[in-house]
Amino acid sequence: MHAPVTPQVRHRRSLVTRSVVAVALGAVLAMATLGPNQHRATADAITDKIGTAKHSLAADGANMTRLKAELVAAANQEAALQKAIGELDTQVSHTQGQVSDAQKQLDAIVLQLATASANLATTQAHLALERHQLNLEIVVMYKAQNASSDFANFLNSGDFNSLWQHVLDVHRLGASEQQLIATITSDEQTIQNDVDHIATEKTQQSQLLATLKGIVVQLNDALSTRQSAKARLVALQARDQQQLAEMEKATKELNAQIARLQAQEAAALAAGGGNGHFAWPLTGEITQGFGCTTYPFEPYDPNCSTRHFHSGIDIAAACGANIGAADSGIAHTYYSDYGFGNHVIIVHGNGWVTVYGHMSSFAVGDGQIVHRGQLIGYEGSTGNSSGCHLHFEVDLNNNPVNPFAYLS
């Protein structure tokens, strides 16, 4: 099993690298049994196939160009998002200013309403007091009138003019009190109207304030959405930048490996093996088989219904377990912190190549001739791996085949 890290890098290393190794050395090993003319024809074929591998590198270059274009497009999208975020910030700031102004107006209206309500309460208390006083005076007047009639007063006074003046004074007193009550009642109604008007203004201002606050919430939601989109875009850009850097690094490594393999053709002629029969490199549990897989971190393959393909088998044993060569050939060691990690590629001849991935360390040197069953390294969990195991792969003429069909 492998951790979900840059399947493109692994795809390139596991397919292009092993293809180049198989082509450059596998075919060369077969030259040992050929005559001079046949050697030349085979060498030409090797040159053609290495050229094909270089065309594959050119395709990788095209992919890197596409990835760079996508990064430019993402940068433009990020700029557009940043502009939208800036505009939303301005709108939020402006609306929050409106909210602040509306709140101040509402506070002033509330204070005005409190003052008017206090005036209304004072006027109502004054009116109640005047009404109470008038009631007392009316009672006194009523009792006085019952105690002495107008005729009795006339008789006692002996003066009709005095009696008439007394009657007028009584009626004038009542009219004065009634005018006072009417005035206070009018004041009460005026103040009540003011209170009602201010209360209406308070309701309207409260509604306006609630509306503005709702707009602020909506703007903040939109702002949060765009900020989240920007964060996701930045994360994708970082991932693409990492993948681009790893692709460029892998391409440089592959070019260097091709150059080394081309320089080792003479040594490859002395290697043996290549009969298509392989020994088990390690005894352990099979944790993943060969072929289409549901694991999303395996290389993409449109021919699989699961869209991912595992090019070998995974064998799990104790960390540090001995790993042996499945057949004789020339071993090549590669150190890496991604893909297959520390791995060995053995070219056996006749188009046969085996791959041993995720090793903790090597027991052979690069370019060393090894024999069937010889210790070549130790099980580990380097590269794109989630635990100690061996990725074992068998390739025939540049294509991975099911190891179970060739293991004895």
C-alpha cells in the first residue's frame, strides 16, 4: 500500500524509468548470444527504443507546460477573488457605517421618546390633580348651596344686586376651573400625539437597523465564501507547485539514469538470467495484488473501471526483512524520498526486468551483477508508503505483468 502522495511522480518512475531500464539493458543482455551483424541490429533497436523513451520525456515536458499554464490561470483566478474580497470588504465597511449611524439615530429617538413620555406622565399627573381639586370645590359649592337658598340670601342681604353678583361669581369660578382642565387636557393630547409619533419613528428606525444588520450578515457570508474559495485555490496552487517541482526533479533523475544505463551496455552483456522464471524475493503477506485497484493514490489508468492501476504486488513482512534477487542480472540502486522510495531495478535480459520498492537500505552496489536469491536489500517503508512492505514488480518488454504468473 502507498500513501496518497503525487501519483504522477510514481507513475513516471514506475513506468517510464522501468521501461527505459528494460529497453536499454534488457535488449543489450540479449546481444551476448548474437553475431556482429546481429549485435549492430540490436544496438540500433536499443537506440530507437531509447529515442522512444526520450519522446516520453518530451510528453512529460508537455504535461509540465500544461501544469504551468494551469498555475497561471489559477493565479488570475486568485487575483479576481482577491478583487471581489476587496469590494466586499468595502461594502461591509460602508454598511457597518450605516448601521452605526442608524443606531445613533435610534438612540436619539429612544431618548426623545423617554423625554416625551416623562412630560406626558407629568401632564397627566397635573391633570389628575386639577380634576381632583375641582371635584372638591364642586362638593363644597354644592353643600353651601344646600345650606342657604338664593332667596334666603336675598332676604338676608336685602340687596338684589349682591345676590346676582354672588351667583355670577359662583358660575365664573366653575368656568375658570373648567378652562384649566380643558387646557391641561389639550396639552395631554398634544404630548400624547408626540409620543405616538416618536414611537412610530422608533419602530421604523428599528426596522431599518434590523435590515442593515441583515445586509451586513449577508455580506459577511459572501465574504467568508470567497475567502474560503481563495484558501482552497491557494492550497491547490501549492499542491500543483509541489507536483511541478517533483515532476521536474523526476525528469532530471530519469535523464541521468538513461545516460548511466547507456554507458553500461558493455557490462550488461555479461549478465545472465532472463528466462522468465522468478523466485519469491520475500516471504510474507500479500497486502495488495496486481491490476486495477480502488486505491486512489495508485497511478491513474482510464482502462480500469476503478481508474487506478497497481503495477506489481505488495508483500508485507517484518521491517528489515531480507529481500533477495528474483533472478540473475544487473542491479541498479535508486535513492528517493517519494514514489518507490529506495528501490532496486534488476535487468535480467530478454526484456525481463524486476523492481523492488520501498526498501530501507541496499545490500548491493549500483551496477553490480547479482545472482538468483542473492541478498540485495532490506524491507522498509521509504517513499510513497504507509508501512513496511515490498513493492515487487515484473516487467516484460516495458510492460508490467502479473508476478504470480512467473513466480516459482
